[in-house]
Amino acid sequence: MTVIATDSAGLVVRGLTTTFETSRGVAIAAADVDFDVAPGEVVGLVGESGSGKSVTLRSIMRLIREPGKVSGRVEWQGRDLVAMPEEELRRIRGSEIAMIFQEPMTALNPVLPVGLQIEENLMAHTRLSARERRARALELMNIVGIPAAERRLDEYPHQFSGGMRQRAMIAIALACSPKLLLADEPTTALDVTIQDQILKLLLDLRDRLSMSVVLVTHDLGVVAATCDRMAVMYAGRIVETGTVAEVFARPRHPYTRGLLGSVPRSNVARTMLSSIEGTPPSLTNLPQGCSFHPRCSFAAAQCLEERPPLETVARGRKVACFRQEVVAKAEAIL
Ligand SMILES: Nc1ncnc2c1ncn2[C@@H]1O[C@H](COP(=O)(O)OP(=O)(O)OP(=O)(O)O)[C@@H](O)[C@H]1O
Ligand SMILES: [Mg+2]
């Protein structure tokens, strides 16, 4: 029997907790987040605005600035990114692990031509010659669909439209063929044709390089078309995980059920997450018990008192809900 060493697993996140001091108290933006991404796996991370998706990705990359605080474990191929010296982490960031940011402007350097930013990444992490770097930068610009790439290599980010900037950032992220890509709404600002091209490119890299991907998106069609598994976040916590097929077919958390909403399950192409009645709680003042209970039509007395832990309910399936059996058996929404 072959024993697979667990320390060679892709990404293992355990108890990841990120807090910010605010004028209204401590905001727990990510709370005890646990999830795994196997080599070559694409995991979709979904949830309403403010649920902690970007904070989770930034915490994994250790990009949370003081006075924000991060605790927990983030293991990447057996090494703990939270405890690793900054120097070692810098070698991994941008090469083995790359991130596509939700706001392209915050990630691009405004005073450097776009081509040079791609080349800088290649210079830091590869042994390519100057000429090879230029050729690779041009190739990447073409791959992400930037027209007139040769001329645009020498242009600055402010000369690019929003969609073009997003593509440039994707080119930078993919420059060193990362093994783990943290992609925060990577295709939101792009038109459908380019979206499809870029998602296809990500899946292609996944196949060729066994790249693992965490993909944050509001688009259920993108989740259905590209992800193997998904994790649903609510108020900083993961409340449900499972294969995309299982979660879509039978959501076990009332929040997931709400997000999937009235989506005809056989046709999720380009359907955004549904909005749910009520508003998410304040992160500095979470309700007692289950954070979702004030908006939940399944809530029982226990839900008002105790916080449901994220528990394994079937192989590869975890849910944080005391009522998950009832939810799973409830009529389909349509
Ligand atoms: N530096 C910070 N200081 C204080 N609060 C912060 C900080 N960064 C994020 N937050 C808070 O953390 C919470 C989670 O934010 P996050 O950006 O992760 O949400 P999100 O799920 O990515 O939302 P969206 O879908 O809108 O991108 C929000 O309430 C946000 O206000
Ligand atoms: Mg975000």
C-alpha cells in the first residue's frame, strides 16, 4: 500500500483567524478558517460582500498589515507560511504562490511600465536572460488577450483600461508558472469572451503544472464550470464545503441554500449569487450562537445559544449547522 505523505499535500489551512482593531472594537474578519486545496485542485470560495474572502486570501499570503493580526496555520507543501521568516516567504511569493488581487490598481506599480513589471517578477524568480524575459512578457501579454502587446509592454498602468489592467495583473501572476494561485475575482471586470479565455488558461495551467487554485467569485456559472470543490463563507467563517456537484445538488447550510437561491440547478451559466433577505452581522458584534440565525428560516432554540462547529457530515463534506439534516431534506427551492 502506498502511503501518501501528508506533508506533501498542497495547501492546508487550519484555524486561520484574522482580526482588526476598529473604533467599534475588534472585528473578526476571518474566524477559525479551515480548508485544504490538493495539488491540481480548483476550490471556489463564495460568500456575500464582507464575508472575509479577500481577508482569507491576504492572510494566506501574509499580506495583512499591522495592526491587523493573523493566527493559525497555513501549510504550503509542509511548510508553515505564518511562521516562516519574511525572507523565505518573499522567495515563495510571486513564484510558487501567486495572487491575483481584486483591485488591480493596488497591485500594479504606477510608475513602472507594465512589461517591466512582468519582467521584474521573472528576474526575481527565474534565470532567464533579459531577452528571454522580454519575449516571455510579450507571450504572457498575448496569452491574457492584451491587444498590440508589443507596444503596450512599454505603457504604464494608467494608460490601461480596468479590464486591461486586470489582464496585466493576471500576466504578472502567471509569469513564473505558480503552483498555487490565489485568484480574487480575477475575471469580474472582463467581458465574457475574455473571461472564458482566462478561465480556460487557468484550467490549462492546472492540468499542465498541477497548479492549485483558490478562486473567489460571485458567479455561480464560473464555480460550476471551473471548480472541483467549493467553500462558502459567512461572517468570517466557512459554513459549508464539498464538491461543487454535491453542494449545488443538495446544500446543507441554509446560507448556501439562500446563495444558490432560485438558480435552476441545470443551468447555472453566468448566474450571480442570489441576495438573501436581511443584512450580514457586524463583525465587531456578532450575534450569539450561529451568526446566521437572525436571517435563517430553519433556526431552532439551540442555534440562538450555541455556535455550530464545522463538522464532517460525509466524505469530503463539512457543514456548520445544527439543522443540516433538515436543510438537506427540504424541498428544492424551485
Ligand atoms: N484593514 C482592515 N481594517 C479593518 N477591517 C477590515 C480591514 N480589511 C478588511 N476589513 C473588514 O473585513 C471584512 C471582510 O472583508 P473582505 O474584504 O475579506 O470581504 P470579501 O468577502 O472579500 O468581500 P467582497 O465580496 O466585497 O470583496 C469586512 O467587514 C471588511 O470591512
Ligand atoms: Mg473581496
